[in-house]
Amino acid sequence: MKKKIYLNSCLIALFAIIITCVLTLVVCYQAFDMQTQRDLKSDGKYVASALNNLSSNEEFLSTISRLDSRITLVAQDGTVLFDNEADYSQMGNHIDRPEIIKAFQDGESEDVRVSETLGSQTFYYALRLDDNSVLRMAKTTSSVFGAFVNIFPIIVLIAVVVFLLVLFVTRHLTRRLVAPINNIDLHSPQSDSAVYDELAPLIHRITMQNKQISEQIYQMQQRQAEFHIITENMTEGLILLDQNMTVLSANKSAIKMLDAMSGEYSGKNLIVLTRNLDILDGVRTALSGRHHDRVIDLNGTKCQIFANPVYEAGKVSGIVLFLLDVSEREKAEAIRREFSANVSHELKTPLTSISGYAELMENGMVQKNDIPVFAAKIHKEATRLITLVQDIIKISQLDENDISLPKEKISLSKIAKNVLDTLETQLKEKNIHASIEGSAPIIHAVPQLIHELLFNLCDNAIKYNNPGGSLTIRLGQQNGEAVCSVSDDGIGIEQEHLDRIFERFYRVDKSHSRATGGTGLGLSIVKHIAEYHGGRVTVQSRKNAGTMITVYFPLA
Ligand code: ADP
């Protein structure tokens, strides 16, 4: 801007100097010209009056011949009688000169003749004298062009000097003019009171825009912070890449899942973050514009990767890579598959028995006396089948959280007592001494489920106990939790099985479990019920010494 103002000012100044010089020259020349003509006329009149009154023209004419005007005296026939600058005897007849002709006619005339070289011009003033001769005064001056040529170097010199002066002054003025604009504080322009009034709208606009920009930056920062918080707290890995596989953003989970060193990966190639060929393949597929979705092995976990292309103006401009740890899901799938296989197997065994016994009876291969025995066997297997189906239904409901029964405040000791009452026959059969110890914490739970839980634990404590053994239910409170443990001094469980007894259909001794009518689902149901109520289960056991299974519930 400064440069532009400076250049424009200089150009204007240069133009003004040239115009001024030319116009001044013309005006001065005009004034000088008119003055010359006036002087010539006044000299002419003076000389004419002297010649009209003097008796001796010759003497007067020789006296004034020193004037710097040319004086010519022309007789009525055009013969030159006198000329102060030339030998008049040699001069031609002047009768055809326009100023002479006019003077003879009108008594007075004037004329201007420019020389052919354009360098000079001559003013003529002619007067008719009393003796009918004509006096002609003439003065030669430079023409406009001539005058211009004569003084051109001086004009150029003056113009150059003035122009240099203008350059200096303009530079100084431009600096002073632009300084307040340059010094505007763009962050708070309104604090600059020294700025020109004309800039007020601009400053107002800058202030508004500053405000707008600040708001936009604030909003962008907010959004970025939100994005950061969301992505950093995601358990899923999220990586954004550009079309050159350069990382734009990678969240903490992604870095952890890829087992990379923690740090900033933005601006680095994906290869720095991971060299996993499956992931790189997926990204390349997405770069070709296709969606990629695959479960891969990633550092000992099952990971599902989704690579999606991001389009901009019809072209792939980046990739969104999503990493999902599906180990649990895969495990659950495996458990479900195993469960289905186990269910089929478990159902098949009693059904095969029932079918076998029935076939024997049908073919008359069972003697009449033995029919009740076979019928009892069929009944036992059918009961077992019913128990199994009931347990499967229960576990499925717990799996799906499909419990329609309401939760209420319940006393564990009351339920414990009920359970022991229900199991009275079994206790008596094995001569097991059962007792309940401790206070009765109140929990918020579904009574039927808690009954089922305690029933399963006590049933096991009887089934896997020695005749004449003991069963103790201990109730209490510990670290803000309700604690309920069922212990026995029965056959116990070997250490290697402890981790697995809560798995579905897991039995330490299959034949023992089967003989006692076990389904292998009892402890699994216990674990599910405890978890359904926000609790947990632990087991302590020693082979041939007994088992204690403890359930922890949140207090009501
Ligand atoms: P089951 O129907 O076979 O009893 P559970 O799921 O209730 O199935 O128990 C799983 C396995 O854990 C049992 O087969 C048994 O081997 C073992 N078990 C459970 N409770 C006890 C206990 N109190 N004492 C010894 N072993 C036990």
C-alpha cells in the first residue's frame, strides 16, 4: 500500500510538474508577447508623432536608430526611404507588404509573421504619417517553440530538482500517512484512537471478525476436545489416515491394541504404528474404495478390523480404521457352540436310555417282574431329562437377562432356612448335620433366584459329602458386602479343577455327578445368579477335606 501511494503520488507530482512548466511557459510567453506588442505600438506612436512634427526627419531617424526595434520608412509608392538595420537603398519595394497596404488604407495596422524555421516571429506595427509615407516598426522575438527550445534545459533542471524534492517529501508523507494503519493492533483494533475516522467501519468490521474468528476457534477447540475425549475414552481403536496412509489421528486404545509404544503418531506413516500385514492389506483394500471387515489375530487377541474409505469429491481422500477387540465375543461364541454341543449330548444320553428300556419292554424282552424296575429307570432318566431341560432354560434366561421376576428386600437367613427344609430328606438320607451361622444381611434380590442359588450349593454340599458329614451356611457382612458361604467336609475338589467348576457341564467326576442326578449346570447357574445381582462367587476346596463356596452380594 505504502509503495502504491508513493508511486502514485510521484506520478501525480511528475505530471503536475510537466503540466505546470508547460502552462507557465505558455502564459509567460503570451504576457511577454503582448507586452512586446504594446511597447512596439507605443514606440511607433512616439516616433510617428516626432516625425510628423520635426522638420529634419533624417537627423531624428539616425538618432533613434539605436532602438532595439527595427524602424522602416516607406514612401507612398512603396520605396523604402529609411531602415535602421539594413541598407535601404538595396531593399525592394514594400508596397505589397500586408501591414504597409493596410496602413495606407486605414492609417494604422499590425501584423505577425512567423519565420519558416519556427524559431522566431516578427511583430509589425505600421502608421501612416502626415506626409503620406508609412512608418513601420518591427520587433523579432522567439516563437513559442523557439522560446521553449531556449529554456528547455532550465525547465528540465527545475523539474528534476522539484521532482527530487517531491520524492523526498512524498516518501516522508507516505510513511506518516501509512504509519497509523500499520500500527493498528489487529487483535484489539478499537483501542487505537489515533487511527483515521475513515477507517472506523473497517476497524469495526475487523473487531467483529476477530470476535467471530475467536468464537469459531473456540467452537473448533471444543469440538476437537470432545472428539479427543470421546476417542481417547473409547475401548475400540480408531485410526484416521489420509490417502498416503499417513496417520491423522490414532487413539490410545488403537496404540495399545497394536502394542505400539505410546506417543504421538500423527503425521507418521501407518507402518510406524503397525506392521501387521492383515491391517495393511485392509487399509489398501479401503484405499481402492472397498469396505474391509475381518477378524484377525492381533497380539494374542481376536480383533475385528473395519477399514472404510472416506470420499471427497468422488475420490478416496482417507481411511477410517476401526479396531474392535472381539476376544470376549469370540470366547462367548465358542462357549455357546460348546454349550449347544454339550446340550445335545446331555439330552441324548437319557433319551437313549429311555428309548432302550422302552424298546426292551416293547419287544417283550423284560420279564413281568422286572417291569417296575425298568419303569423306575425310565422314570429316573425322564426326571433327569426334565431337570436338565429346566436347568438349560434357567441358564438361557440368565444368559439373556430374561428374568421377569421382581427384586425385593430379602433376608438371606430366611431363604437359607427354607432351602435346608426343602433338602431335609436328602440330609437325612446321608445323615448330614446342617447348620446356619451368623446374622442375616438384607439384600435386594429376586427371592426365587437366591433360593435356587442356595439350593444348588447345599445340594452339592450334600451330594459331594461323606455320610455323617456336615453342612454349614454362614451369613454375614464384610467390607460393605453381604457374604453367604456354604461349606462341607466332603470329598473336596482337586486344585486343578477349581478354575473350571463354574463352566457349563463341567464335572470333576462325571459318573459321580450322573449317579447323583447332577447336570453339570448347578454351579454355572449359581455364578449367573450371583452376577445377575451384581455379586461374585469364590471357591476354596481341598481334596478329601471339604469345600467352601462363598457368594458376595451388594447390600440392600
Ligand atoms: P453337578 O450337577 O455335576 O453337581 P455342578 O455345576 O453343580 O454340577 O458342579 C460342578 C462340579 O463341581 C461337580 O460335578 C462336582 O464335581 C464339583 N463340585 C461342586 N460342588 C462340590 C462340592 N461341594 N464338593 C465337591 N465337589 C463339588
